[in-house]
Amino acid sequence: MTSGRSPGRALAGMALFLGLLGGCEGAVRDDLTPRGSSEAEDFAPVASATASPTFVLERAGDDCRIFRRVGEDRALGVAAICPRYLGDGERIRLVGRACFRESEDPARAVPVRCPAELVGRATDEAR
């Protein structure tokens, strides 16, 4: 069985590889010991320059608004339809593909169904 390559091409490829390998002679390091932890801070992860946005639907009285938060900054809210299950002062926070109700009452701070408006707003902003 033949591989479809001519012996001349294989020899030329081998010669090229060996030629390149020979050029690496000066680049070999003698010190291959791991770096100590005292030098590890050189490669410590840097805090992200831009935080990921979080979308929140918040109810205040009879009004609901969708806000976009980036870190501690909060953009102006857009009016939205209030879900029936969202009480006054509560919020629904979209995290990935899940929504969580934030409430003063720990028993109500549970995962909830994501309102379509909240998901749509986050999807539109991502585009």
C-alpha cells in the first residue's frame, strides 16, 4: 500500500524539519525548574476591566422597570409589565438562563420563571 506521497517529498520534509530543529539550539533553557510562589503574582489574574451586565426587573408599587446593572452602576429603567408573583419591593435577577427572585422574605427568594420581557431585553442588548 502506498500513502500517495513520493519519497522525494518525504525526504524534503524531513530535511526541512531537521534544519528548523537545528536552529533551535540556542533557545534551549538549562533552568527548567518551576517558578516559586513568590513570583506567581506576575501572572495573577487581573480584575476584568468590564464587569458583565446583569438584568433586573424591579417592582415598586404598581410599576415595574427593567434595569441593566454593570458592577455598581445602574442604567435607567425601562417600563415593563409586572408579573403577578412579584411583590412590592422585590426583584427578579437574570443570571445566565435562570431567574431568581430577590426578596426581604427569605422564603420568597427562590428561582422563578423568567419573564419574557426580561429575557428579551437581555437578548437585545447582547446583539
